[in-house]
Amino acid sequence: MKRISPEHSSIANGRLSTGLLLGLALASGCGNGTPTGTVAEGQSSADEVQTAALTELAAPPALQPIDSGKPDSGIVLTAGEKKKVDPGDDEGVDVFATDDDEKDLKVAPGSPEALLREMARLKSAPVDVVKEPVPGKPGQFQERKLTEQQSVAEVSRRCHLIIDKAMQVIVATTKDASKETLFNNAVHYLCDARMSLALAGEKEQADLLSRDAVSLHRRKADSFAASEAGYKVVLLSQTLAEQQGKQDPNTVIACARQARLFAENFPSQTNRGAIALMTAGRLCEFFNQPAEGKICYELVESKYPKTPFADEVAGILRRIRLPGQTLTEFGGPTLDGGFFNLSDYRGRPLLIVFWSKDSGTFNQHLPQLLAMEKKYGQQGFSVVGINMDRDELGLEEYMGKNGIAWRQIFHSSPNQRGTRNPVAAHYGVTNVPTYWLIDGNARVLAAPLPIEQLESGIQYALKAR
């Protein structure tokens, strides 16, 4: 089993931020209904950045195999978790059903089945409303509205209860092959609760989730439980990278390396492995970690060659490998009814702008782009746009209003607009704005070109003619 050494992981080093919004717990786990025993493969998105859904934690010290009958079954417990919780001893308000509902369970109280039903209720019950007994009326409950602060505390309480109950199920079922489904469900709930608590700032839960994943992989490497725990670690580090990547590049590097670890450890998990790698790659590009991102993309190319993921990553790698090469596959119909041919600009440095009128960042950059075109245009500098909008009339209106006179590669067919623009699709460009700079011989000087280096890049390209 490949491992990433602890020094590479900000999570393993115990540097989980406690400043993450507690509201993340509400959005990512406890308190929201999730189908028992399954986790959907999703994708995250950010403004102007399209990501596939979007980690790498270091492998912890060796743990003992899961051992029936012991609280420490290889799934590590905090000090507060080592006391088993009896289903009837839950402190706080009652979020469960009435006695009649218990009869409907048709399972023995305290059994794995009953505990799983209780976990499902803990997750699905509204987090801002709880049921509590009506004084003097046994068996009757009334709802009470919680404050925002109480709701946050209730989410945390439920997650800890779920961890306790999940541990009881794991201990009771780990050695019984006929109860593997119950075991898997318990692992799902355990990992989900740990992730929610970790995102709420309980850094110990992130470490425990990582250890759980390693222990389950050692128990049975190709099992649902092992992949479930491993993927939760991936999702956790993706979220941390998205939240902290700008301030802490180590979270982005950890995200990329954890994605690669998951792909190596679970080769049969094609969808999850590829999505984890694609998401990590895009995060690395967005947070300026291109080397790590390239490794992720190349792993998709090599591990999943006959999948749609390989087709998607082909364009991305084509773009990443552009710097220093001569740009040959470039051109297309223009908004004014003509055709853009790169050979017509031979001898002239060219800035290629992938943009959308709806991009806030592009609108911020536009004054600088127009100023550079005006300043260096008579010296031989040119600009061409690859517009990724869909509305032709809106685009023309925007260009007229803002004084944009560059030629725009824009297709008349609606099916070739937006992210389906053939040039953008060919090079896997989904982020706007993106800038490329080529010299007079069509050699790619920078792809992407940071806006901060725009003028110095133009000056270099003009001098190099």
C-alpha cells in the first residue's frame, strides 16, 4: 500500500483550522438525510471555476486489526468515545420516535439494526427543531425550535452520538460475514460524522478519520468500507484545500497527493479515483500548484485510458504542455463573420484571451487589457478573444459598450458556444479569464499568463521578435 509521509500532510501535522465556519457541518453530514450505506459521487464548483468533484492525508502509525468486542477495534476512539453509549442513555433532547415507532422497527433494542435506524433518524431529523417529552404525558412529545447556536451544538451532539452508535455496530458485526452490510452502513455513518466534526474545527476527528481509513484498508483492501473511508478522507482534504488553499498551499498539495493515494489503493474505483484526481488537478491549477496538478492529470491519463475521463484530461494535458511549443491547432470563425487564422499574425506577439462577459474577474482586468492594447498595439502587439458566452446579441452589446475591438472566435452554432467552444474544449480550458501569450513565431511563451505579468510579458515578446 503506497503511503505519503506525514510531513506532506497539513492535516496529519495537526494544522486543521479551527476557524472554519461551523455551518459547514450542517452542509456536509450530520443533520441532513443521506441514503443509508451509500455516498454519492459529486462535484463542487466555485465562481468562474468549474471543478470536477473535488485529498491527501498521510498514513498514520500502524493500528491493530478490528477486533470484535473491544471499543478499540482499529477504529480509533477519543477519550470521550471510549464509554459505550446505551441507546436509552442519550443525553439531551430526544430526536427519536415514540414507543409506537420502536415497535415498527421489528428489531431488538440495542441490536445493530436498531442502532443503524437510530443513526438514520439522527441524520434526517431537522437540526433546528427537536422533540422532547411532554411533562406528565408519557409517550407524548412536543417540538421545540432551537436557536442558531443551539442548532450548531445539536449537530455536534448528534455527530458524536452517531460515532458512538456506529462503533457499537462495528464491534458487533466485524467478524460476522453475514452482517457485512450492517458493518458497511456503520462505517459510512462513522466517517460522515467524523468529517462533519472535522470541518467544524475538531481536528482530532480528521486524524481519526485518516486512521480509520488505514485500518479498514488493512482489514480488507478491496472492501466497500475501506473505499468509503478512504473517499471521505479525499472529500475532507478537498474541502480544506478549497477553503484554505490561498492561505495555505500545503492543503492543496495534500489534496493532490491524497487523490493519488486513493487512486492507487482502490484501482477498481474508477469513477471516484478519476473524479478525485481531476478535482485535485483543477484545484492545483487554481491555487498555482501546476506541478502537482500535472501529476494528477497524467495519472488519469495512464490509469483510465479508455474512459471519458481520459478524453477530458487529454485536452487539459495538451494545454499544460503548451509552453515552449509552437501553437498550431488554433483558429475558428469570428463574431464578425470572418475566420481567424493564426498565420495572419506571423511576426506579431499575440495575447489570447479566454473570457466571458459575466466573469467578475475579467471585468476587473478589462481596463488593464484595453490599456495594454492601446499602448503596444502600434508596436505590433495584438489581442484575440475566445469568447465563452452563449448569447451573441448580449456579447455584441457588451463589446460595444466597453470598447472591445479585438477579433472574437465565436461560433454561430449554439452547440459550439460556452465551454463547448472547440478551441476551449480542445485545450481543456474551463477557467475564465485565462490568458496565453505567444511570440511572433507562434511559440507559446506563457499559458497561462498571470495578469500581474501582462505588461512585462508583452515587452519581452516585442523585444524577442
